Amino acid sequence: MIKTAVILSLFFACGFNISSAAAIGLDEIYRDIVRSDNRGYLPLYIKNREAPDFLFDDAEIKKSQQNQDIIKPPVDENLMIDFQNHRLLHELEKKEAEQRWQQTLDNVKKNRVTPADLNEIETRAAQNDPVAVEVNAFMFARGIGVKPDMIKAFHLYQQAAKLNIPHAEENAAKVYKAMTPAQKETLSPFHN
């Protein structure tokens, strides 16, 4: 009731007479006010749905039709990614791998190397893990879990020295001293 009185007072203030106000209607007056507030465009919630399409803004019509054409597939919660859980699982897997590696190193120290331990050491050594290369050299030099092979041990200690393992060069020298003359001869650059 108060809104109607305000709108009618606006009519009279703007110079409208009663006959034009009756012809226009309160709905039209409200639309004019909204249009002036929105720089000439009516929001979709105000537009008359029964009015012909040429009265509407074409861009707004296309946008609303595009939004209606998009069909959203149902969301399968099993396929949703929970990044927090993936991070925690990754951290747990990493921690378990570190524990397995530590157990492998302990088994080498105790001279109880299993085939799984040997496989892990060789895999890591092939990836140039400095500690794995040194441990593998130690195993070949001492015959722990593998047949003793001084030549392989020497080459692995040299590789460990290139990977900046402390004392690897000294260990390579010790292995070289422990080699037989035939083994040393295979290392010479002049041997075919």
C-alpha cells in the first residue's frame, strides 16, 4: 500500500495525469524504475514471461538458454578426489618405504639379506641412490647375500665416490689391495 502511494506521488510529481497513469499501470511504472536503475536493462526475474521475445535483451536470452541446455551429469561420490586423503596416503607410503629401507640396511649389517632386500638394494643402486650403491659395493666386497666379487665391488665403490659418498675412494683402494693379481689385471686399461 505504501509503495503504491509512493509510485502515484511520483506520477504526479513527474507531471503525469491520471488518465496516462491508468493506461500505464503500476507494473509498467515499476519496470521503468528498475530499468532506470539498471541502465536500461531489466533483470531476468522482472521480465514479463508472456511478452514477445523482441522486447528482451538478446544476450540475456542466449545466456539463459545456454544455462538451461547444459545438463549436469550426476555426481558419483566414489569418483570424487579427496586431496587431503591422497596426501596422507602418500606420506604413509613414503614412511613405510623408509622403514622397509632401514630394515633392509639392518639386515645387511646382520648378514641376513633376503632376496627382497637384495632386489631393493639393486633397484635403488640402478637409480643411482648413493647409499644403495655403497651398500651394494659392501655386499660384493664381503660376500653378504651375494657371491663375493671384488671387481664389482671396486666399480661400485668408484661409482659411490662419484656420487660423493664419504670414504668411498678409500674403500675402493682397500678393495683394490685385497684383489688378486689376476683381478687387478682385468682392471688395467691395457687389458683386452
